[in-house]
Amino acid sequence: MTKTINLDHVSIRFGAHLAVDDAHLDIAGGEFFSFLGPSGCGKTTLLRCVSGFIQPTEGRVLIGGQDMKGVGPNKRPTALIFQNLALFPLMSVAENIAFPLEVRGVSRKQRRKRAEELLDLIALPGTADKKVTELSGGQRQRVAIARALAVEPDILLLDEPLSALDLKLRQHMRTELREIQKRVGLTFIYITHDQGEALTMSDRVAVMSKGVIEQVADPVTLYDRPKTSFVASFVGETNAIPVTITERQDEMVVAEAGGGIILRGMSAGGRHYRPGEQCLAFIRPEQLRPAETGDNVLAARVVGDEFEGNLRHLSLLTASGQQLRMALVNDGRPAPIGADGIIAIGFAPAQTWVLPDGPLAKG
Amino acid sequence: MNRALADLRPLFDRYGLGVGLFIAGAVTLWVFILIVLPQVAMVVISFSHNLPPAERGGPNDVYTVSHYAYFLFGQGDGFNSLHLQILGKTVLASALVTLFDVILCYPIAYMLAHGARPSVARLMVMGLIVPYWVNEVLRAFAFRIIFGSTGLVNGLGMSMGLWSEPIDFIREDIALYAGLTYAYILLMIFPIYNAVEALDRNQIEAARDMGASWWRIHWRVVIPMAKPGIASGCTMVFMLTTGAMAAPQILGGPSNLWFTQLVYQWFNDASNWPRGSAYAVILVGVCILFTFLMMRVFKVKIGEIGR
């Protein structure tokens, strides 16, 4: 069974603090949906609202088309996996997994049987009688998933469940989570501040900042066609260049960066800019290329050079004092940097996004 | 011995000879002079005859089990039922007081650790601690006043029409149980609080999310976590209650002796120190047995109780 979730203009207020501001979106049944944002952006609050621990101040949460107002966390068809997993340390693995069944009065024998089934599903057979503390981080992770799946919920809610793992394991668990989701076919709602996790696993991602949902899109669209300055700067690495609009031609915008440099870029979502408006042009480091002619060509001084094997990260400084990051693929050819440390670079207008000036993600 | 000395090495390596010697000396002093020696002395005295000072060390000063025999058989005609009953009653009453304390303190400790807001929790701790700035004897007298025939409890009960004649709470031992229960609640609350505080709140919420009722959350998640604290609190409260002196003296009914009062009488009224020592050793033995019982019941190790 899978169920849709509708957030109908949900706002959540803690005293004077607006934690979630008018969240409005629909999540399809069987979808892997992520909420991505920095800590304190309201994503966990929203998840706890779906699970029933928090009531929305305004708006409605619908699960499977039913209004969840007044329905407690124990009565919702959701199962929540906590950031620290919240496994019970004094119970065995099987007891942990079967706890939701114990609550529902399932017999000891049946519980044991179901626990062993689930242990097979998560590829941890033979660990039923181990203590939770004897398992490794990744194994505990899987036990938490098994426990959440024990009562066959319609929706699995995951609150940054991979954040405690080391990098290698995290990358491995991404694949595994996605596989489990496909196998059981449930709706997954995943909370994370790690854009890598969100992009690799999700069908769709909602990017949040300060309680506001900035953009809802599939990972490719999110990366290639960001709608706001925050999304452009939070998802992936990017260069933000302050520009002044001079002219608009359909989707294309002509703008002037400092030092008389003219840039061409795309206006996001067909937004209409007035000439003279202050905006930001965003271009990804890997979209910068060595180029002598064409649109958006400028010269910059190389001030930093980090070699990473497959990539070479250059720090550039233009004549007007604009800092740029450039990622060069190591294809065996030397970087065309002049003897004076000057490199001529260009970038395609189709990959340059001109967005309204707004707060950027830090770091 | 070699092992014990090897354990001391890091002490000297870390603090140098002077400070290391001081610490080693202070610990030795504490353990041997203040703990081991008095207990050993009491055990030794309990096996001696009650001799006038002049005869000590003389030919009559030999070891005897007569004081223990006296506790069991009195003058020799059957069991010493009076003293055995007093010990039994003391142990039973202490166990009851300990049970009351668990029932009373578990919710308080849980509230302190997870229920109350920090500001409220601070006030609760103040409310718990401040009464203990008053001496134990004075607190016992306060209970005597509260439970007296014209006291607060009788006054309230009669004005609300719950009963018409003043109830003699002292004679009924209710004042005694109340006083003893209150006397050591801190020693129950804080160990439980310590154990429960380490519980991750998410576990409670996870259990709730899985549909567990509040009693199941406590039974399966919180109480297992609190167990070492409960065991430690039980041990301390039981020992201090059996060893209580002031509260039974002040709040006990006229026909009701606490075992410590018996010990006191042997030492002070009868001037029979060996017999008093024997009775004290018996009390210590009972307490040690109780500790082992707690370890069995709660399936915890001695180290966990001591924490």
C-alpha cells in the first residue's frame, strides 16, 4: 500500500517564531521525496508534523486524502526513523524489530517469525538475538528500517538517518535505501542537509530555507535550473556574480557585471526583469571553460590551483575584483594559462542563470 | 598485592611523588581507618564477653558466640521471639518504606529528567532539597506535629468530614511510615534520575510513534533504563531506613521498637557493648543480604548499584 500526502498551506509557529511558512505540496504514493535544507530551516519540524508529533498552526496535512487533524502519531499510517535511530539499547535486535508488533498484541511466536523475515529483507540474517550495541553503524541503520517496516506502514519518514555514518558507509547506504524503497514500494519522505543524499536518492526534492519551500523539483531540474538564489547556491557549488539588467530578450537576459563586462543568461522561470534591476548571475564551476571568443568571455587571473586527480580547481580573480571558481576536467591537456597567469574563460548563456538578488546559502 | 601496587604506578607517573603519596595515603587512611578498622573492631567486640575493664586481657577474656546465641535464643528457653520479631518487623517495615519510595520517586525522577521544563525542574529540585537543610530530628518532630491529634492532617480530614474523631496516627504507625518514607526520598530520586536522564527522548517518541501506550513505554523502555538507579536507590533507602534512629524514636508508637533502638539500648542503657555490637553486626548482615537480593531481583551488577 502506498498513500499520497498533501500539505495544504501548512504553517507551524512556535511562539513568535515561524518554523514553517505556508508549505504547500503534494507527494505521490510510492515516491521518494526529500526535504533538503540547512539546519534550522524547518524541515524536521515539517516531518514531525506529518508524523503527528506537532500540529500545524494553520493548514492541513492529508494522508491518503484524509485530514490528519487530531490523529496522534500512533494512529497514523506513518513510521518515523529518527536521526539517531532511537533503537532500544536494552532489547535484542529481534525485540527491537518486533516492538511495534508487541504493542499490537501479536503473539511471541508470530513476532519472532516476522522479525526473522524482516532481517532477511535487510540482509542481516542470524542477528536476531544480538544486542543492538553489538551491531555496526550500518547494521543498526538497517535494523531501524526493519523496525519501521514491521507493521507495514504506508509511509516511511526518515529524519537524517545517515548523518551519523562515515562517508563510505553513507554512500553505500544511499544505494541500499533506494533499493529497499523500490523493493517495498512505499512512499519515503527523507529529511537531509546533505545535497548529495537528496540528489542521488530522490524522485523529487523540496529545498527549504528559513521555513519557506524555495523549490520543488526533480534532482536534475533542481541542479540545472534553480529558481532562487538560495537554491542555486545551496545545491552544488556555484559562482554568484552581481549584475545589473540592461536588456531582456524573451528568455534571455543581458546584464552588466562590474568593469563593463556584458553577460548573457537565462531568466529563471521566464521572470520579467526591468532594466536597471540588481540581480545575481549564477554559473557552475564545471560550466566555465577555456574560451577566446563567443558570448560571456572574460579574462581572469589564476590566484589558486588545487589538483584533485580527475579535476583541477582554479580560483580566479577578474579585473573588476570578482572571484570565480573553475573546475577543469583532467583530460591530459595542460590548462591554457598564459605566462602572466591570465586565463581566458567563457560560459554558455544557456547555463547561466540570472536570478533575483536574495540570500545565499553559507559555506 | 603486586597488582594493587601496579595500579598505583600511573598515580605517581601523573602527579609526581609528593602528590601521589598524599593521595595514596589519604585513600589508605579513608579505607582502613574509617571503614575497615571500625567494622573489624565491632565484629571482634561482638565475639567478646562483657567484662569490667579490669578483667580485659585476663584469663576470662576469651571469644564467645553467646551474644549471637542470645539474639536467637534469649536466656535459653526457646527462641528469643521478642528480638527476632523486632528485627523481622524492622526489615519488613523498611522494605515497605523502600517500596513506597520507589512508587513515589519514580514518577518524580521521570518528570525531573524528561517531563518538566528546565525552569520547572530547577524549582522541583529546590523544593526537594531545601527541606533537607533542616535536621533530621527536627523534620521528625514536624511530622509529629502534622500527624498529631490537633495537627494538619486531622484538622483537614475532620473539617472535610472524612472522619469525626481525631485519628491517632502515631499509634497506628502511619506517622512513622510517612516520616521514614520522606526521610530518604532524595536517595531514591537522584539515582533513578541519573539513570533515566541518560535515556534518549527519541526512544520515548519512537515507542509512541509505534503505537505504544504510556504504561508500555514505561514498562519496556524507561523502567529497564531506570533499573540500576532503582536498585541503587532501594539499597540505600533500605539500609538507611533499617539504620534509622531519630524517626522511630520520635514517630514510633509506644509499643513499637525499631531494631536500632535495641542496639542503642544495649550500648547505652545496659552498657553491654559486646551484645550491642553483635546486634549491629546482625543488622549489617541483613543489609548485605538485602543488597544481594536487589542484585538478583533487578539483575544488575554491584558496580551498577554503586554508580
